[in-house]
Amino acid sequence: MKVILLVDFGSTYTKITALDPELNGIIGTAQSYTTVETDIAEGLQAAVSLLEADSGKVEVVQLKACSSAAGGLRMLVSGLVEKLTAEAARQAALGAGAKVLKVYSRQLTEADASEIAAIQPDIFLLTGGTDGGDELNILANAKMLSKLDLKCPILVAGNRSVAPECQKILANNGKEAIVCPNVMPKLGTLNIQPVQEEIRSLFLKRIIEAKGLSHIENLLTGIMMPTPVAVLKGLKLLSQGHGKEAGIGDLMAVDLGGATCDVYSIAKGDPLSINTILKGLPEPFAKRTVEGDIGMRINAHGIAAKDGLERLVEMCGIPSDQLNVMIDQLSENISQLPESEEQKRLDQALASLALETATIRHAGSVEETYTPAGLMYIQEGKDLREVDQMIFIGGTLVRGEGLEAAAEYCKYSSRYPASLRPKQFRTCSDKKYILSAMGLIAEDHPLEALRIMKKEIVYEQ
Amino acid sequence: MTNKKKKLVLGVIGADVHAVGNRILDFAFSQAGFEVDNLGVMVSQEEFIDAAIETNADAIIVSSLYGHGELDCRGFRDKCIESGLGNILLYIGGNIVVGKQKFEDVERRFKDMGFDRVFPPGTDPNVGIQWLQADLKVKNDSSTSSC
């Protein structure tokens, strides 16, 4: 049988989706362990064998892939003011599918410099100053970076008056520096798309090859984008529709994995009432955040951090000493599935709390303030209270009733009244993990991708 | 260098929502040849300072109409110094204190707080423009039309 094969090389699993060549629907999906240590082609072959066991022999006529294998796209970003250009740079990198390891603001210190050299990111994004604004900071930071033993390309997307000079400083010291339009050309204006396109092109040209993922040329040229970008494309298409085929409107999505928790929102999130004033940087319509410190296994301790342990005790009724031991086991044994009743309760509580923290960090917040003109509200970030659809991506850890119960923790709650999360939503779930696959064909075949997503994710629950 | 427009950061401080005067000043200063980044109403000291750093502004122009300006502006100059803006030109104007007080006293108090110029209620925007041009040494040539 001829198929179009869509592949998502994840950090742990390689997930495949086979479509018939006319793109009428899904023939099958399968997953196997990612084999970064040897060649990712091996894990892919294992997944294809699993698929063939179900669907019969397949002949791949076309292969498209996205990847977050081998650490994904690791980036560091720097800006001038923490809430302005540094935040714009962070948004740009996250939307381009990167794992942002650290955000630097103001002048890089010697200590920062050694940290950067130790991290050796895949790309460094250097910003600072509006166009015609501050020049000193980005120049100083370019000089600091130029002295480092840094192998990655450096994107210069700051004040355009000095961007060429920054490039020169870096290039003279043997660094690959690329000038892009400023991420914040005017105060409060976000211009992140050009940088994101450059990041994607670097990812394709350099980073995939540099990671030594495979020796098979065809496989490497099939990799189109980092996985989160594919997911964002899929979600945007599902939300907005294409031509006469309507989308399903504003939505949020979460992907809770063993090491991280990704949250997406496709919604404007403007203030809902006239006595609300919006502060801070405007946020992207299609927004992604990723919490690198919370996950169901490797980062289970991150969920229990701060007052998390107390909440977990309260939620699953297991004493804290025993909980600590159980969490230790989970974080060391990343492929462990819950067996005992207690383990199931813990997984349920971990998922609930992780989702709560990740959605709070993603959504905007509101603050009440009394003025001579009466009660006013100051909103920062997106107001997602009216978003009424939530998609759970993958999620083998909680299903059925457990999923519905965990979903409650993504909602607006009186415990966190300032957090502007959805009040009510229907829960959809991408059980077969096809969102990234649909994102891969969203550009060339939007109509088909949209119909498949509606069928598989929205209507066939 | 001489052709570069001088940059101003403009806004209404504190919990003050009076937007009309703010829009008038934005228009008047822009017409007079300044590059204006207008932060609008309900602006905190930190927002003024962040904006001024990122845009490398030449002056911060603070408005206040609701009478709480004195409280809102406390420590503003200190924060500028602490943030590396040092002696950036700092103006304030409007109905900046409670009740009817002698303007000379008000002006002195705000100057003690580190403001360079203090303007009483009902000041014509042109007065502010003239002071700005003097303080920032802008030549009043053809690029600055009167309004």
C-alpha cells in the first residue's frame, strides 16, 4: 500500500502517521523509541514495522518529518530590559519551537559569559534597543559574545542602527552572525516573524546535520521543522479554518510529557471589559510556552517544588515521606507506568498540578486597582477566560475520567482568581498524536489536514 | 547627529486614567518634531524607566491630573539613577497635588524630588515645548513647526 509517512522524532518516542496518498484519511499510526545514540532511522524502522503489523506492508511515496530529538532546538536569548526586548526575544524563540534555556537582560557579565560557553546552545539570539534606541547594551553584549568559544550561529535582532556593527564585531572574531529585523522595532511592538523564519532556516540547514541524527540523506532532508512549530501550525489551521472550510475557533492545547509541559493558545486574549487596561508587551495570537521544570517523570520533582508537595499530599492522600520516595522513583524510571492504586493516584495528582502550573504561567493575569474613576483592572498577557475548547495532545498517562478530572485544573479557579484561564471548555484529545503530522502538511494541503484533524480530534471522541 | 529627533517617553502616572490631556500632549510634542513614545494612562514608574532605557530617551514627561501625583512620584529620580538613566530630563505637569496650594511650594517640592521642570494646571503645551527645546538644545529651525 502506498502511503505518505509523517514522522515526529521526539526526545523519547518516534511517532508516525501514515496517510493515503490522496490524503483522505489516516491509514495508521504507531510509535517506537527514538534512537539518537545510533541512527534515528532505526527507531523509525521499528515504528514502521509496528504499523505494518496492523495495516499491512507499506510503500512510502513521500516522507515529511519534524524533530525535537537530541535535546530539540536549544536556544539562549538576550535583551536589554527584562520585560521588553528580552521578553520579545523569548517569545520569538518559543514560537520558533525552541527550548529557551535562559533569558539574559541588561549587560552580560563574565559569569553569564562562562555560563553561555558551558551551555553551547544551538542558536544565540542577541537583541536590545528599539530601532534608533539604546545602542550601548547590544554592542557591549556583542563584544562579550565575540570573546567566547561559541560555535553556534548568533542572530542579531536588535536596534538596527548598530546591528551591522554587532555583526562585524562577532564576525571579526570568527563567529557566524546573521542580522535580522529587530524583534521590537518600536516600543511595545512585537516583530518576531522574520527572526522565526531565520531560526527555522538555520534549524534546517545547520542544526539537524550538526546533531548527527542520521546518515540517511533522505531522512534528513525530510525534516521540515522543529516539532513545536508543526504543532502550532496544526493548531492554527484547526482554529482558523481554510477557505470555506471553517475552523473550530479559539482554542488552547496542552502537551504534558515526562520532562516538559507545552501550552498553546490560539486566541487574541484582548481585555473583555472597557474598564480593563492592557499592560506589557502584546502577545502572539498563536502563542506557545514551555515549562522546562515540570513533567510527569524526569521533572516530577519540579511539580512538587514550592508548595507543590503539600498540594500533592492533599490531593492523593499519601503521606509526604512516602510521596518523596515515590517521586524519586518516577524521576529515575522514566518509562514507569502506574500499577498500584497509589501510583495511579499520584500520577493523577501530578498531572493535575502540572497542568495547573503550566496553564497559569501561560495565561495572562489581572490585578484590581481602585482609582478616583472607580474600580479598574490592569491586565497583563492574554485573557483566555472565554476560550471554550481545550485539546490534550498525546497524554498516555491520564485518560478517560482521569483526563476530565485533570482538565478541571486548567480552568479559572477561585484559588487563583487573578489568572485568566478558561472558565468552561469542552475537552478534545489528540490520542493518536497526529497534530504535529497535520502541521507538517498544513502548508501544502490545508484543506485535507483540517478535515482529518476535525474528524480525529474534535468529533471522534 | 543634529538631524536626529529627540525622544520623549510620555504617560500619565499612577492610577490616573485621564487620557485627553495625554493625547493632546502626544499630538503637540510630535508636531513640534519630537519622537514620542506614549505609554498612555496608568503608567508606573518602572514602565516609564523601562521604556526610556529601551528607546534611549532624552526625557521623561509625566502627567497627573487626579491629585495623587506627589505620592506616585516619590523616589522616581532615585529609581532613574539606580537604573542607569542618571540625570535624564524629568518633567511633570498637571493637577499634581491635592487641593489648592501655592504653586511655588509645589514646584519646590517636586524639584526637591528631582524633577527638572514642574508645570501648573492649564499650561499651554507650547510652554512645555519651548522648555524642552531649551533643555535639550534643539534648534528651532524649519523642522519644528509651531502648532
